[in-house]
Amino acid sequence: MKNITIKNAFFAAALMLTIVSCDSEYKDETPSIAGIAVANPNFSTLEGAAVQGGVVGVLSNSNPNDPSGHYTVFAPTNDAFARLGLINTGTLGGLQNGFLTNTLLYHVSNGDLLASQISNGGTSKSALGPNRRFISRGNDLYINGSKIILTNVNASNGTVHAIDKVMIATGVDIVQSAILLQTAKVFKAPELTFLVAAVVKSGLAPVLADPNANFTIYAPTDAAFKLAGFKTVQDVSNAPAEVLAQVLLNHAIAGGKFTSEQTSTTVVTAGGGSLTYSPFLNGTFTIKSGGITKPANMVIPDIQCSNGIVHVIDQVLIP
Amino acid sequence: MIKKQLLFILAVTTFGYVNTAHSQSPISGFMQGKGKGNVSLSFSSEKYDEVYFIPEKVQGVPVFNETKITSTSIYATYGISNQVDVVLVLPYVTAKGNATPEVLMNLDLQNERKGFQDASVFIKYSPFYFDFGSSSLRLIGALGLKTPLGNYKVEEGFQSIIAIGNRSTTVSTTGMAMYKTNSGIFASAQLAGNYASNNVPNSYATELKIGFAAKSFYGDAFIANQKSTGGVDIFGPGFTGFFPITKVNYTKIGLNLYTPIYKELGVSVGASTLVAGRNIGNSTGYYGGLVYKF
């Protein structure tokens, strides 16, 4: 009797142990794009941006807009965000959520775009709308001004490539893009307010808004204008139009180029002056004009507008 | 002969979101006996800063970085007859996250939620008891109902990581076998099915416990497992940022100790930790409680 009882108890215990087995059957499962961003500490700012921008659900699920159900995401690393002063998820609060969402969608496209399908001169339509372009420079491959530093990370709902700079597209022309910043549609604090005033007063707005134009524009920040002696936006508006036009034309170059596409060291501006670039290093270069002693640095490089590329800089390029 | 009225061990019940289910089942293998029972007040604390996602354990709770759940619970059990016990559990839960003030402001979230959670009532019925002389086998069936007591609201989006509960009413059925020897050694095994009223996935849970029960001391070690029968994976297909609808699987180990201290009063302590999981925080928790037996 006792033996039977012990046998029964042993059998019951063995049965329970089988049921109470460790849950490890998912170790071979492939995470989604959102899962990859969350799991990798180098994408923690991107994770925060996806939460704040409301795209976590999108990147957790299959893509309803593509037969494959997949997305391709060019994922900026934490260092990429830090270049813009976005050093952690808390600093993302300086951005408008609508702009953040659009920026994230600019990094996303339909279907799988593998590294083998990317080549110099190619383009890829973003989920936001505007195309991104691929540029080969030396041994590196760039999407716009952003270097692709890791390729073909396989996700359950697509493919992830890591990039070293956040890509920005406004979807509107250069003037409208500047106004987005001026009216705090990008950052919660207004920016480029001096520049917008200068563009309006100079009479150059129609040129910079021309949909058939294609410029590279260096856009000085408000702090840059203050450094150049303009204390207020009103000071800019009070300046003679022709002087402002002359200064502004020193910030415009025919042909919109991302940093990755800029190979020459000097360029002629739309005003007939010249700018000198430092060698391309770590995705950027400095810009020197005749009227400034120290070269200007890029604050926000490679903003794609519908009629050109804008690089926000920290000094006014006095001719 | 170890008498059935010896024992009991309290159950700590917390229910957080990336987090936990019952730390252990409130259904023990011991029956109180007619007119007898006990009441306990316990305090538990558990914390995690790692989460079991697919396919791996990830450092850092999304948004909140880490989660700490403390609960104060009243647990009472009473023997209506020698074969029927009633069990009541009422937890007051505080869930805390550790998101930075900037992140909380950006996302309009809060680091803390607290309140009375869901009250549970169980009816335990032990129709079969086999006395083998030097040992015995008891079979128990239990029917439970867990329902929100307070007026806490269902949190939306990522706030649902730090939440009191999900306002689900859950019916659970438990089947259990308890084998013990006259020397005090015992082993119990149970299988429970949990059926939730809303879109919280149903689940089944198992618990295997071995221990020693004597008049002046009680100790056990357990391994518990839960598997959801539905639900979505966090960051997987169907996930929209709402955590209560996620599938929650885990395997947990723990231990419980109890000793009488003065007359009918005793103290209990315990600890448990996750060893595997899916869509759940890798939490380790402790509790301590005062038990009054009558």
C-alpha cells in the first residue's frame, strides 16, 4: 500500500514538473523592429522617440501598406540623436510631437531594402513621403547625410540598418521650412526667427521658395545673428534690404547637396563670394567666409527641403 | 500526527503590469477545520529593472526604467466545515516607476499609482482524504472570483505599465493534490485555470510545493508557472502600447517560512524570484506578515 502511494505521489510530482517547465521556447523567435530598438541600449533614445512619437505600435506590427508586411528602418543610434543635443529621452521634450513623428516616419520605408539593393545614386521613398538618396563616399554608404554603420538586422516585420545621424525632411520649400522653425513647429522654442526676418526684408523669399530652384543653404541660428551684432529680430528688420540680401546670398549655393555629397573645399556662393570648407570628417565640415575669423560649425546638418538642402550653422557667413 | 490546523501560509497577491500575477497561489493544501481559521496582515515588496521580452531579457523597463510594487494585504481563511474553507484576499497596491521628470512631462505620465486592487474570494472544497497510516493524500478543488474593489481606472498606453490593475473580473478553478507524511514532510501540486472577463488573456497556472510542517515551524519551497492561453507579445503583432492584453508567461521559484511567536500569533516571511518569463518583469520580491490563528 505504502509503495503504491509513494509511486502515485512520485508520478504526480513528475507530471507537475513537466507542466511546470521553464518557458524557454521563444528564445529562437525574431523580435520586431520595435523589439530590436528596445533591446539594444544603443537605440534607447530612438525607443523614447518612438514612444513619444506614437510609432511603437506601428513598428511592432506588420506593415499593412506592403504585400510583404515588412518595413525597412534606418535607425539613428544614441550618438546620432546626441549630435542634435538630444542626449537622452528627456531632451526629446524640446521637440514638437508632430515633427518627431514625421521625422521617425522619414526613417521608415515599405518592404525590405537590403544592403545589397542599395547603391550610389539610388533613391528610396520614405513612409513620410519624400525620397531619401543613397550616396557612396570612399568605402562608406550614406543615406542622405547619414552614414549607414550597420546593415541588415533582421526583424520579424522587416529590416533595420543603423545610421550615425538623424535624417530630417520638411516636405516643404526652404522658406516654409524656416518658418516651421520660426513658428515653433519643430522645436517648442522658436528658432531661425532672425533668419526669417532677414529673408522677408531682403526680398529673397520668392527665390528661396521657388519650387524649380535647388539650393544648398546655410541657415544661421538666432544665436549666430546675435553673435553678428543683431540684438533683436527688429534690428534685422531695420537693416537695409540690399545689405541683408548680400549677406544672405553668401549663404546660398546652387545645387542642393548633403554633407556626404560635398567633395570640393571651396564653393562660389549665389552672391559671387566664396566659402571654404574644412575636410569632411565624421559626417560634417566647417564653413569659413571672408568676413569671419573662425569657421562656422553645423548645428543641424542635412535638412531636406522640397527645393534644396539646409544646414543650420552657428555663425553668420559675413562675405 | 501533524494536525491539519497547524498551518497556513499567507499568499502575497500583487498584480502589476509588465509584471506579475499572483506571487503564489492563495490556495494551500491544508484545510482549516470547522470553525477554525486565521487572518494575516502582510507587507510585500518586489522590484525589477529587467524585462523578459522576445527573445531575450532586456535591461530597463520601457519609459519607467524600473518598477517597484509594494502591497499590503489582508488574507483570511475560515473553515465552514471540515471539508470547506473560504479564503479572502484584499491587497492595497502601490506601483512606482522611475521615469525622469522630463520624460513624465513629455509623455504626460505619472510615476506612481496606488489603491485597493482586486479582492479575491475562494471556496475550497476537499471531498477526498485518504489516510494511509503514516501518510495521507488530500484532493482539493477551489473556485475563485477576483474582482476590482476600488474605483481605480484602467490606464491607457504606457501608463498601463504602472497601474493598480486592469479591472478584469477573473474566475479561477483550481485542482490540487496534497501528500503529507506524519513526519511533517509534504508535497502539493495544483493546476488552476483563470478566465478573465475582459480582453485580459485567460491563463493557467501550476504550482509545485514541497515543505515541512510541524507545530512550531513551517517551511516550503515552490516552483510556480503561468502561461497565458492568448494575448499578444509586447512589441509583437497586435501590440498597440497597451500592456494588460499581453500574454504573460513565467516560471517563479520561492520559499515561505512561518513560526508561532506568542499564543495564537505567528510571523511569516518569504521570497520569490522569476527564473524565466515572457512579457514580464524579472522581479524578485519579499514579504513579511503577522498571522493570527483562531
